[in-house]
Amino acid sequence: MAKKLAILVLAAGKGVRMKSDLPKVMHNACGKPLLGWVLDTAEALEPSRTIVVVGHDKKMVMSAFEQSRVTWVTQEEQLGTAHAVMSIAPEMKDITGDVMVLFGDVPLVREQTLRDLLKAHRAQRAACTILSAEVADPDGYGRIVRNKDGKVRAIVEHRDAKPKQRDIREINSGIMVFQARSLFETIWKIKSHNEQGEFYLTDIVALLIKKRRKVAAIVVGDEREIVGVNSRVQLAEVNKALRMRILERLMLSGVTIVDPENTYIEAAVEIGRDTTIWPYTVIESGAVVGKDCEVGPFAHLRVGAVMEDGAEVGNFTEMKKARLGRESKAKHLSYLGDVNIGAGVNIGAGTIVANYDGKNKFVTEIEDGAFVGSGSVLVAPVRIGKGATTGAGAVVTRDHDVPDGGVVVGIPAKPLKKKATARKQKSKKKKNKR
Ligand code: UD1
Ligand code: CA
């Protein structure tokens, strides 16, 4: 039988350096909280169980992940990363095999990197294997101290490092794998004699070595994977890295992204082949875009936006809980909220779907082949029938549905009377003759 793997995610800290009322792991990156990225990567490793240590604002954190099947453990006071591990004491007796420790604030690490780490750990039969990184700027990270033979001796935290040690550029990513037994035996020996008076998980390295257990460190191939989010500057860095991954995946699946540097697409967005995304477009989690669509420049698709195949959305058009049917177009300056738009519809420039009356939101229906004139305001709830037309600047008031093939104009919009028009035009002609 394969050796068991338990994953332990530390996420109890407040994240003082974020200067925020929100717990750090709940800060958003590309439509998902930081912790969500870590939990998704953890899940991909198919561990026998995942335990998440929470503390600061734990109710909020737990409720955000109600769906996931992790075990929550509370660390009442946050006395350091080793203390966080100690807080899972009631679970320890059920855990055998290996334990991988992940940090809730290190969201970029890839599944493959963790698989490689675990493989190296098992192959070397180490008690502990650290994922380390060679970085240009080691500021703030724990340093990996090796002896002359290159064997890992200890990890020294930045605050406690001597000037010589501060020059070390190999740092601790925070990600480590342990033999469960070694971890649970040794964790209790960790003391808090350091600059911060905290129980550092990193101190376990020197303790294991004293016991003549093997400690290894493997250097990550791409050091960008192990960026820890401690400040909003790093949050922005991580956000960008995740965004580029999302865009790359979409491009490789057949989506044209004209200018990735200036395109913002969150996690969990579906886009079909041969669709083109023009610059300065924002597409939020949950939006679905079909094949052969055109999106942007400057388009904003929010939650519940659905563009069916061949649909087009252009400059300064915002969609929210809105379906734009096949080959339908909303090319300029529109707000489409809570609206169901059929196929082959033209939404004129500046059309606004007024979905909100200050208290409630209502749904608007626009049927196949309708033509909504420029500057129309459709006050929900209202239905624009099949092939119906609204004149430029029409304000279609609530419940004043336009029948199939109907034409309405004016404020408030009224059916256009063909006879009246004919008469007017005649009298106009007379006037002109005079
Ligand atoms: C930690 C490591 C450091 C490493 C760096 C990588 C220690 C002592 N230091 O430092 O060697 O280079 O990460 O990013 O481990 N947490 C708890 N309970 C606590 C304290 C922290 O759950 O009592 C959680 C935090 O929520 C966070 C993670 O542990 O997700 C790391 O804590 P943090 O305070 O950010 O550690 P660093 O100072 O970054
Ligand atoms: Ca950190």
C-alpha cells in the first residue's frame, strides 16, 4: 500500500503586515482567497486528509470554505508556526506516514513541485525535507544553514540571523515534509527563545539533526513559486503571477488574448476557442464565454455573465447575471444586468438595463432578433418581444412589454403608430411645397 500523506495548512495568523481587518489568508487573488489556492493545490495531491489550522477570524475563514472536506483545528493564540503544529495534538494519533506542511500565505506553489518534494523525501528516507529556494533578495525569510559538506544544519530566522548568515541566499519556503513520527515526537521540544518569543517550526531542523535524523532540502526550480504574502506589495505580485497562469492556460486552449499584460481574467472563467479578448477587459470568476466571441476592449464581465457562441461585447459594456445569446451584440457603452438576451439581438450604443429600483432587482427579457435603439433604457421587469424595436432614446417603463415585432419610441416609450406617422409626413410635404 502506498504510504499515507496528511497535509497540514497553517492559516491562523492575522497577518499584521497586511494592515487589514481581513485575515491574511482571506485576501483575494484572481477571484479566490489566498487560502483557496493553497487548498486546491493540496487537494490535487489526493492526501488521505487535510487539516487546516485557523485562529484569527476563524469563523469567517471556515465559512468561506464550508464546502471543502478539510478538518479544522483551532489555534487559540498564535504563538508561532511550531505552536500551530502543536495545536493539532488531538489529531496526531490518527496520522501515520508523512505530513506535508503548507502555509496559507504561500499560494503559488505548484502541484508538481510538491509531488517532486514528496518523492525526494521518500527516496532519501529523510525525517524532514525542506523546499528551499535560491533568491536574490532573502530579506525576511528563514535562511538554510548548511555545513561544509553541504548538509543542512539548521534554519535561522531572519530576525535571529547573524550578519554572516544574512548573506545566505538559500531560504526556507516554509513548505516541509516530515515523517509523521519524527514530527510529532520532536515538536514538543521546541522552545521560544528567540527575538519574537515564538515557537518556530524551523527550529525542528536543528533538533532532528541533534537526534541524528536525516534532514534534506531540495531547491525549487522556479523561486517565484514560493513567494509568501506578508504585505500588499507581495499580494499584488502573487495576483499578477496567478493572472499570467490563467491567461497562459486560456491561450494554450485556443483563446486569443491580444495583450496579456492588460487583461484581467480571474480563476474559474470558461472561454471557448477562437474567441478574442481585447485589452483592458476584466472577466470575473464564474463568467462563461463561448466560441468565436469578441470581448472588449474595456469590457467588464461579472458573475453570471454568459456570452453564447459568436456574441460580441465591446467598449465599456458591463454584464452581470446576463446572458447574451448567439451572435448578439452589445458593442458600446451598455449596462446589462439581470437580463436574458436571445440570439441575433442588437443592443444599441448606450443601452441601460435598469434592473434595480432601489430595493429589489428584476429580470428583463429581450427575445431573439430584437433591435434595441441607441440610448434605450429598459426598466425591469420588462420584456422586449421577438424582432421588436425600441427607438433611440426610448425609455421602456416597467411591465410595459413590447410585443413580438412591435416598435416603441419616446419617453415613456409608446407604440409607434404607423398612420400617425404617415399623416405627419404628408403635412410635412405640404409645408415644404409652400
Ligand atoms: C515563515 C518561516 C520562514 C520562512 C517563511 C516563508 C517560521 C518560524 N518561519 O516565516 O522560515 O522563510 O515563512 O514564507 O516558520 N501561522 C499560524 N500560527 C501561528 C503563526 C503563523 O497558523 O502562530 C501561519 C500563518 O497564518 C502563515 C504561516 O503560518 O500562513 C506563516 O507564518 P508567518 O508569520 O507569515 O511566517 P514568516 O514570518 O513569513
Ligand atoms: Ca509569511
